[in-house]
Amino acid sequence: MKSRFHLLLSAQTQRPQLLHSLSTNKPKWNSKTNVIITNPTLLILESCTTMLQLKQIQAQMTCTGLIAHTFPVSRVLAFCALADAGDIHYANLIFTRIQNPNTYMWNTMIRGYSKAQLHATAFSYFCRMLLQRVEMDSRSFVFALKASGLVGESVHCVIWKMGFGSDLVVRNGLVHYYAECGSVSHARKVFDESSVRDVVTWTTMIDGYAGWGCFNEAVELFDEMVLSGVEPNEVTLIAVLSACSSEGDIGMGRSVHEYMWKKNVSCGLNLRNALVDMYVKCGCLAAARELFDDMKVRDVFTWTSMVNGYAKCGELDTARRFFDDMPERNVVSWSAMIAGYAQNNQPNEAVKLFHDMVESGLAPVENSLVSVLSACGQLSCLDLGRWIHQYYVDRNRIQFSVVLGNALIDMYAKCGSLTSAAELFNQMPEKNLVSWNTMIAGYAAHGHAVQALTLFDQMKSTDMKPDHITFLAVLSACSHGGLVSEGREHFNSMIRDYGIEPKVETYACMVDLLGRIGLLEEAYELINRMPMEPNVSAWGALLNSCKIHGNVELAKLSAQKLLDLDPEDSGAYVLLANLCGIKQRWVDVRNVRSLMKERGVQKNPGHSLIEVQAKHSQDPL
């Protein structure tokens, strides 16, 4: 072996002074060993941080003959394969020159290639172990499962054939494999068949459920775990808090927090962040703020959770104060604040902050672009939206996705560029329900009823099933196009053919459809037949139709209903007064204006949106 390594390292020279300069206090690379190391060279190896240092140490080991021994060469191999600064190809070079590598060395190579995302090569080492009848241990199968991709079931078969089916480490690896692949039912089967379960078994299954959206199952399994007497660890608690966050289950979230307090669980930063995030996503900002204030150590995730929470609740000033006070920000922090502005009707601020983020040198991610594209749509800022499309998507600076494509279609449609929206829609290799809904709604909003209904027919010819938003867009198209019979048919179809119960917005759209063409009595009857309480949209649609067709009496009734729901709505007063004025019912006009004055209602002024040198301003009309 010694001569082989001399050939391998013929180009290496000894530099003892550099070897001794390596501090043994440096952070060790990630490959634990239970062996107590006393050899000075091996102690230096444990503190190695670069491949250059490794090769110099290896040269020294070769000259002294240390490399010929199993443990020293396994440590060299482990650094090359597993350290962040390692080189898996150099590890393979070393491995091929070792006579009769042991199980640890084979496992190291499988792990190393998996770490380098070369899973096929990693799995090929496992196959070679089988062919060469190399003795395996439980970790061999765990590493093979992680590298196996879609053929993990074949590894499962080998596990049973070789008598490792009852090994706890292997069973935990199987639960993890099936959960990672989305085969949650298979993971649960392995879990249920395990006669012995440790905290890793429970945690892996809970995390698997949470990761695939089975939040109720995750929470229920956590309850079972606690009742079984197994103490959850920090990873378990983070997983179940994540499930509570996603489900909005504040009751269970508080129970977990209480359990942690009773058991005096030592909370690291990640667990505290999970608690803050849970309270934020469940809408309990006061509890989140209390936790935040008590935290002695915070990171960017902690701050971003608070920014996100306040922004989603519409408390943008507080969110911005947190954002401005952050010691450091990442792209997620910027995206959270941009999204807060975009979702709370402050698109100008969203666009301004996006420019600030880009100027700071941060490259936006998908969420950043989706939010700023929404702001562009609200502002009808086509130039910026098109630039984002060309600069980031067309030039492959960010990976195109269905979510990003939907945001671009929505932006183009709201900016009136239906041609660009349709072109992008037709080019998308993959479409989801939101893609179809967005394009249909875009056609409907601009009065292209025929195109909207044609696209709806195309959608029905695919495997995509419409939802209530689809029918809302379809009925809106019928309303704008005056297509009453088509609208009635689609309204009935959503109940008859798809089992979708109309929501209050759907009824309001149907009222608008009937009212626009003068079927006011039928529209009024539909409102009275609604299974839920009519909202502002339904009565507002009827009032607007009454103004169009000059029905003062029904308009007065609609206005009264509307004002009962929203007494501060100046639009209802103005519509009714204008209709009375058109009909020369001046007494009614005076009565409406007197009522406005009595209630202190001010008419909301109109605004014009003007774009000057890529900046938008709103001026009163």
C-alpha cells in the first residue's frame, strides 16, 4: 500500500512547518469518530480545513507509513468525501487504491456521492457492495436509501433478505425514505410495524406528515408520542409547531408551548423561532411579540417572522419599523415587506422597496417577483412588469415556474396587455387551475366574453376541474357580454355538474348579470332567495342596475339595504341622489343629501393615476 500512495503523491512535497501551523482549535469537519486520537499527525488532520492542507498531511502520512493503516486512511477518505471543502473525486482516487476497503469506507463513499448530489454514483457503490458481498451494517442501508431515488423499494427487499428488517436504525431510515418520497402511507405502515420506536422514529413520521400537508395526522401522532412516554426532542417540537402553523391550530400550538414549559424544555434559537412563527401564522401577534421581546438572541428568521406577521395583519407601520430595525436583512425579509405593501393596497411602496432591494445588491427570488408583479398590476405599470419578465425570466436569472407565470399573466391582464398575457399562457409548459382562472378573468375584466367562454370550454376538455373562482370569472364574462342564457346555464352547471355551492360573490355576479340587461325584478328575487345574507356587492350591483334602467323605487330599497350594511359608503348616497336627479325627483335628492350631511358622510373624491418617468402619482379629480 505504501508504494501505491508514493506514486499517487509523487507531486506532493513535505511542508512540516505548514502542518504544524494548523491549529487543533479550528472547527472539526463533519465526520464523527469514537476513537480517541493521540497521534499528532491525525490530530492535525482532524482540524484540516482545505484540500491543500489535506494533501500535505497525506504526503506526511505516506512518508511515515501511517497511511498504510486502516484508521488513518479512513480519516483521509472521510475528509475528502464528507467535508464541505473536500473533493469526492479525489476521495474516489484514494478509495480505488485501498486494498479490501472495510464497511465504513464503502459507507463513506455512498454518503460522499450523495452529499455531492451524485445519487446514481452513490447507489452504484451500494450495488457493488452487494455484488462483491461486502459485509454491510445498518448505516449501509440508511445511506443507500437516501441515494436510491425511485428504487428504494428494491433496497427495502434487500433489507429483509439480509435480516435487517427489525433493526431500529434501518426502520427509521425506511420511514424517512418513504416520507421523503411522498409515500406517507408506506412510511406509516413501516412505523406501525415497528415493535420498538425511539424519538427518531416518532419525529421522522411526524415531520413526514407535516412536510406533505397532513397536519392533523402530525398533531395526532404527536399526542400519541407523548402518551407513549417517549420524550420529544427539539426537532420533534419544531415539526409539530410547523404543523400547527400551517393548520392555524392555535389551540394545539398553545398546548405544545405549555408542554414545553411544564417539561422545562431547553429552547434553542430554532425552537424559539418555531414558536414565534406559530403564533404569527395563527394570528396571535401579542403572544409572538412577547416571545420576541424575551429572546436574548435573535436571527434574521426571528425578525422576518414579525415583519411578516404585522404585514399580513395590515399593520404596515409596525411591520416597517421592525424591518428598518433589523440588524441584517436577507431576501426573504425584503420579500415579506414588499408582499405586505402589495397585499394591503400600497403598490407604490411595494415598487419603491423592490427598487431599494435591487439597489442593495440582493437578487430577488420568486416570492419577491410575484409580489412586485402584483403591485405592477394594481398600478397598471406595464413597463416595469415587462422589464421584470425580460430581465429575470427571459434571461434565466430566475427559474420560471407556474406560480411566476401566473403572476406575469395577471400583471399583463390587469395592465390591459391581453395579447402578452395570452401569449405567455399558451407558451407555459405546465398550467394549474390558477393559470386558467387568471386568463379567463383577464378576458372577462376587459369585456372579451367570447374569448373567456371559449377558454373555459378548452379548460373543461382537459383534466382540470373548475372551482368557484372559475365560475366567478365565467359569470363575470357573461355579465360584461350581456350573455344571460349562457350565464344562467353556467350558474346551474356549477351546482348540477360540479357540486359547487355558489358563494355570496357568485350570487352578486349573477345579480349584476340580470340587472345589467334590465331584469331587475328577477335580480331582486334572486337576492331574496340567497341561502346566506346578501352582502354589499349584491345590493350594490342591484343599485347600480337600477340607476342604469331608472328604477327609483327599487333603487331606494337597495340603497337602504346597502346603507344598513355600510352606513359610511358615500357611493350609495351618490348613486341614489344622481338617479333621483335624472328622474327630476328633487325632494328625494334633497333628502338623500340631508341624510349624508346628518350622518357626516363625505363624498370620496375620484383619483387619476399618472405615470411620469416610471413613477406613479395619484391626483384628485
